[in-house]
Amino acid sequence: MKHARYILASFPNVEQGLKENRKVLEDTLHIKAKIINVPNSFSNSSYIKQIKVGEDYFFKLYIPHNIEKRTYLIISTKMTAQKRMQQHVYSAIVFLNIISMGIIIIYAYFLSGMLIQHIKILSNRLSKRNEQMIEPLDTTDLPKEFETLAISINTLMMRIQNFIKYKKELFVGTAHELKTPLAVMKTKTQVTLMKRDRSVKALEEALKQNIVSIDEMNKIISSILEFGRAEGAQFETPIDIDIIELMNKKAKDFRILAEANGQNFVYDIQPNSLIHHIQPLLLTQIVQNFVQNALKFTPNGKEVMLRSYVEDGRFVIEVIDEGSGIDDKKDLFAPFIRSQASSGTGLGLFLAKSASDAMGATISLENRENKDGTIARVVLPK
């Protein structure tokens, strides 16, 4: 197009100028130009054609010159060298792609082999574990890419180990707790039968003692049934719920219970609204256990506080009482562990721990620093 504009601007008589300067145009601009008449296929617009003559390629530009005479200015240039270079570039690209794909396939084969090798190592180590030998995996000879996976597996194994440990303690503790009232019943009955003068009063006293022992066993059995129901609640489908609305509703119920016991119950639920994907029944079990324990060990006239807040993207619930505190040396989340002042079965915190594990939450108990009392805390996952 530049050559065409040059020719049209330089020659007043284009046809004569092309004839006189044909050699100059070929030597300087490497083009051939001429005027032709094509009346049958004349068009008012310019167009380009690519043609091949033997082994050579040419581009021809057709520009309308004289509309009345229906003539074109044709400028042609040889493009063989450029065309061959283009073909060489295409061939090089295809060749490099083939080589690259081969290298990628080989690399992927060896890389997958390396990954599978480490996966097999992890699989072999896991296959050797059982309920009697749940030890953390050794991550020293694993690549960095597998460290996160190994840590997650170790965390899961630790949870399984704690679960098995608490289950065993639950069974052993249940047998031990039931054995004591049964022994009392047997002893009291035997002593009564051994007496020669078995009066009505003695028999009455033995029966009353047996009823007390039966009540204790019923209490233990009820707690175990409660544990079974709590485990069933772990299969509850999580839903999106406004957790603040749920907490405010429960707090009002707890305040009524505290006032009936002559205790002060206050609550501060923050933020104003928070949608969380949780199992509401499990959360209710945890908070209810914390509040009931706080009310149980807080003297009349003292205060129990329920509060919540968001910290580092996690929702935190705390129950703070003004009781006598806890014994830090005891694992209070183990089954049948209770303080001397408690009349319960010692399964409440064990149930709360099971519920928090099912939710992926963490719970903790600690003594207050500035005064007597305990802080029970549950932190929900992000």
C-alpha cells in the first residue's frame, strides 16, 4: 500500500510512468507494477491475492485506478524467501513442541514415580498401625510436599488415640462405678441375713440402703445413655444458623435457672449477628454443660457470666464463674473424673469433649487469675 501511494503520488501519468521506470522499481523496491483492464470482475475496493508460480510465491495487490475505464493498478512482489522462512519457523515450533512433550511425559513419569514411592511409604507405615499401636508417623525422611499431609495424619491419629483411650476409660470406669453400689448392696444384704434377730427395722434399713445403691446405678446408667444420645447427635447434619440468636435464646433460659437457685447470671453475646455452619445440638450440649457446672459450684449471691466474641476469625464462647476453681492436675475431660464436692457421675465434661471433637472445636478449662473461679471456653473452627 505504501508503494501504491508512492506510485500514484509520483507519476502524473501512472501507466506511462510505470513503463519508463519499470527497471528502477524492480531494482529499488523489488516490485512489479502495471495497469490492467478487468471489466468483468471489476470492484471498487482493493484486494490481495497470493499465487504460486513453480517454486515461487507472489503477493499481488489490486487497487482500483480508473473507475470509468475499469482499470486496476497491480503491484506484485516475490515472497518466496519469507514464505520459506515461515515454513521453517512452523517446522521448528512443531519439532520443539514434540521434544517438549516428550520431556514433559518423561518428567511426569519419574515425578509420579517419586510421589507414589512416598505415598507407598506412608501407606505401609499406616498399615502397621492398630488400636494398640497408634504412634505419630516419622516425617524426617519425607519431602516437604508431604509434611503437611503427615502432620494432618498425625493429628488424626492423636484424636483417634484419645478417643480409644477415653472409650476404654469409659468402659473400665463404668464397671468400677457400678461395682461399688453392687458391692454395698451385697454386703448389706449378707450382713442382714447373718443376723439371728432380723427385725423389721433391720430389713427396712437394708432395703433403703439397696434403694440408695440402685439410685446411684440408675444415675450412672442415665449418664451412659446420655453419652449414647450425644454420640448420635454427632451425626446431625450441620446447618447454617445465626449462632448469636441461638446463644441469646439459651442465655435467657440459663438466667431463669440461675434466679431459681438464687444466683446472678449475666451474659454479653457479641457480635450482633454471625452465621455459622454447625450442629446446633452439639453446641447446646457443650454450653449447657459449662453453665450447669458453673451454677453447681458457684455459691448463692455470686455471679456466673456467659460471653462470646470473635478472635482471629474464630467464634469464642466463655462461661466464667466465681466458684472454687478446678484441680489443674486432673484430666477433667476423662470419664468419671469429678471433684470431691461433685455429686454427679463425672461424664458431663467427657460428653462436652466428645461433642467438641465432633464439631472440630476445642474446649478448655482454666482457673481465673485475679479471683476464685473457673473459665470454661469453647472455640469454634473458622
